[in-house]
Amino acid sequence: MGFLVFHNMKIPRSLLAITMLSVAWLLLVISLYYAGHKPFSLATILRFAIAAWQIIVSFMVLALGGGLGKRLIRSYEINPLAMLMLQSATGLGLVSIGIFIISSLIGINRYVCWIIALMLALFLWRETLAWVSGWRALIPVWAASGRFGKALGFGILSLLLCALVISLAPPARFDALVYHLTLPKIYLSSGDVGYIPEIMFWGMPQIGEMLFAWSMGLAGNETATVLGWWVGVLALCGLIGYTADRFGGSAGWVAATALMGGYTMTKLLSSGYVEWFSILFGVGVIIAFDVWWNLGDRAGLVWAGVISGFAMGTKYTGGVLFIAGVGVVLVYSHYTKVGFRKLLINLAAFMIPAILVLSPWLVKNLLATGNPLYPLLFPAGSMDRFRLETYQLPPWGDWKDIMLLPIRATIGGFEGAPGYSASISPLLLALAPFSLLGYKNRTDKQRIAILISVILGIIGMLVWLLASRFSGFLIQTRMYFGIFPAYAVLVGAGYQALAEIRLPGLRLRRVVAVLVSVVLGFNILQVATELVNGGALAVLFNVETPEDYLNDNLGWYYPAAKAIRDLPVGSRVLLLWEPRSFYCQPKCVPDEVLDKWRHARQMVGEPGEVLESWRDDGYTHLLYNRFGANFIRSDDARYNNADWVAFDDLLARLNAPVEFGSAYELYSLLP
């Protein structure tokens, strides 16, 4: 009998032949079976392939940012997940600014997007691969989590998977269709990132939007929303790693649950918004300050400044991290008793990098409109005095919203409702105060982590309180998500403090664990219900078409937008009381502040004159959002009855419209 030697073992040739034949037979039979009994249609397989491609490409964007950050930031002796997040947050911010500069000089389209990706991969492939391999650090964190930590981990994973499925469906969230994804779409279709007077939000800082544009240019619209999801995953990993390193494995998962236990934050993972960029940079600032404070490395302070500048480059209200960061520098200087000269050096090391990385967005606005903070503060560009006044809402709330801000934001904040407009986790309010228990008995690293987070949290809350007295917009909770990682760290520390309390007959650790689990469980139920009812899962499995999904989720808006896209080339449609223009670009101009009619009345006058001015501006059609107009009619006292009578007169001058349910009317403005 013949033998083959395999790893020092003699295997009979007949046995090897039987093995190979059996495997071949199994493959043949199973292949023939599924050739006729197809479990998936070709369209379903294609849909899964597209989804997988978009997940891979969006992770590639994240990894290239991580590779750049790894080249720039040397590794510190901190938790590897925290280091991973710090590097990627820094790299992503710098890549965004680089893409903006390149796009300003040569334009942007999908070819430019791929050239940028290939060039970064060519120069950073070693660092990028090393950064990707760093994700192995999840294994020891998971191993040290204990049963409670792992239970929370599975819960958070289920929320992340729900959010991922929703992010793979066509974009349908309101602000994404107003500007977060609309601006990138315009950039890619026009090849230009220049001034867009029709959308005042062009003047807002655009760290997130430029990365969305890059992702959309690489692999389509959903790639941008999936990138936003990856940014959230990265922020959570950094938070878990840092908090677990300071306060224990379970504390890290509780800290993450403090964010994921709120419906709004979970919803934003799949929305194509930029709030999770703010959270990412918030975690990065904490870690960079910790490096500086614990290791005495001023480079950590510089990176804290850079990342706080990225937070401002994501949202103007991200400046809360910059202001609170100055507070950290001042307290550190008092705590360590450095001299006045070193205080000034430290302030400069933090503030100058922050201002430098913010400056491209300010210069852009200054060159285009003459106002570096366009569209805010003073008239410039398309924001004349009248529109500026319209955009500024009066302060919202009463004395209770001044004296009890954190309580009111938690208990009285609801997703999409007036005022705080966000549903956040109750754990932030419930557990964070207990972080100060036993403060003197904690280790030096624990005290520093708590102190940094307390400073950021308290100053951030004061900024929130003061800003909310200037404008009704500035009371919205999501404007300040950059400081929420500080509260989450305090939640982890608070859980650890309570878990160590031992009383006869009472295991406080278990009581707190049950309550934390209940909060997470309720949010899982709410998000899973939305996943099923919203239809995103049906789109992924090709049970429902993207068109049907958009019809179901956007109502009559989507058929109206589709009708606009089908208009002849050269058509230009003015939207009234409808700020969303994503699905009707490039033929429509949105009513972004819901003031187009009132502005026309103030600046032009009577209906006939307004109609002629619109025709002179090149508008060929008018889309009237009846529901939006009725809402303004009943809610906005700045309109008077004469304004509505004049508008009815204007519509009467036009031919009969194409109607979309009872919601939209599409009129021709052609003579």
C-alpha cells in the first residue's frame, strides 16, 4: 500500500483519495441542489454585495485616517483602543481639511476621490495596516469585562447592528436631506466646493461633510451614512478602552451604555448627521488631555488643541470643547503650581493648533462672503439683515430651564420635539454624580480622569446654559454632544464607586447592573421596532425596493422630488416651506429657513411683482409644501393675514398644479 508523508505522519493513498472524492461529491451535490433551489435571487445577492462594498469602503476611509494619525502621533502607554481612536480622530480631521483644500484647487468628483484614496494608501500602507491590526485590542478588553460587561456588550452590539442596517438604506433623515448629505452631493455633481448661496449651511464648518463627500464619491450615497456609523463605533471603542483602563472592564461598558441608552444618539448613528464626529472628537480631547496630564508630554496638549479645533470644524457649537479645554489647562496649571510663563506656553500650545485647524473654514467664508462666521452674527452673502433676524429664534423655555438644565434636558427632552429636541440616556444624570464618591481614595490616574471629565462637563454645561439664553436653537442637546463623553466617563466612574459599596443583605452592584440593563433593553426594543417598521431590513434583503422605502419614509415628498428630477433639462424649481433638496438636486432650490415667501414680500412686494422677480431669477416651477405652510401659518406670528392673502393671490395667477396627495403642489411659472 502506498503512503504519503504529511507532517511526519504516514497517510495511505487510498484514504487520501476517499477524502478528496467525498469532499468533491459533497460540493457537487450541494452545488447542483442550490443551482435549482436558489435561496436568494440574483438581485438580493447584488444588494448584499453592494452593502458589503460600502461597509468595506467606509472602513477604508476610517483606516486611512487612522494610518495618517499613527504616522503623526507616537504610541503612548495608554489603552490600545484609546490610542487607536486618538490616531483616527486626528487623521480623519486632517484628511477632511486636505480634501477641502484639494477640492478648492482642482475640484472634486469620483475620480479625484479615488486618486486621493490611492495616494493615501500608497504612502500610508504600513501605518494603515498597523492601525487595522490594533483592533485586536478589543479581545483583552472583552476578556476582562465579566458577565455584566459582556451582557452590555451584546446589547450595544445589537444596537449597532440595527443602526448599520438602517444606514445601508437610502438616506431619509431630515437634516441629512437639508444639508449634511445635500452639500456633498452638490459638490460631487458640480465638481466644485465653491459658494452655494441657495444653502446658507454651506457656511457652517464641514469636517464631516467633506468626509461624506469623499465616501459618496468612492461608493455611493449610503457609504456616507455607513461612515457615520463607523465613526460612532470608533468613538465607543475609544470610550470603552479608556474608561475600562481607569475604572475596570464593566465600567467601560457602562460608560458606553450611557451614550447608547439614549434613543437620539442611537438614531444618529445611521442618520448621515455629524453629531458622532463631535462625540469622537470629545473622546479624543479627553484622552489627549490625559496623556498630557499623566505623562507630562506637551504633545498631548497640542493634540488636544488640534482635536478641539476639529470639533469646532464639525459644528460651531463644538467650540464648547475649546472653551472647556481652556478650563482644563487653567486648572492643571493651578493643580501643578506651574509659573505664569508656563501657563502662557500651555495655553498657546492648546489654543493655537485649535485655531489653525479651524481657520480653513473661516477663510473660506471670509473669501466668499466677507463674514468668517457666515451665516451668523452679521449680514453677508445671501444672509441679509431680514434673513438673519428670521433665523434667530428667541430663547426657549423659562426659569426652570436655567436652574435645572441637566434635569430638564434628560426628563423633558424628546427626539424631534421643540426645545431640547433629543432623547438622551437617563444614566448620564443618574450615575455621573456618584463619580466623586471616594475621590481621595482613588489612584492618581483615576483622579486625573475624573478631574478632566468634571472640568469639561461643568464648563460645558455652563456654556450650554448661557448660549441657550441667546437663541432657541442653542438649547438643543445635540449641539453639545462633544462634551457628553466626559459625562460618560463620569458614569463609568460612578458605577464603579457604587459597585464597591457593600452592605449586609444588599448587593448594590447587582441593583445598579439591573437598572443599567433595563435602560439599555428599552432602547434596544425601541430601535429594533423602528428597524422592522421602517423597512430598512426589507431593503437590505431586497424584499422592498429603495423607491418603496423612500415613499414609505418620506411620504409625498419623494414623489414630488422625483417629479422635479423628471422635468426638462434647464428647469429650476423654487421650493416653498420645504428645506429638503437632496432628492431633487440639481433642479431645485430649497426654502432652508422657511422664509422665502416672507423675504420676497419684504424685499419685492406684491404677488405680481414677486412672480416676475422669480421668473427673472430663472425659476421655471414652484413646489408648494402645503403642510409646511399650514404649520408656519399657525405657529409663526411674524406672518400676518395680508401675507397669506397675497400668497393665495399669487397661486391664483398660475395654472392648475400637479398635486401630490394633499401635501405638495407643483406649479409652472412659465408664462
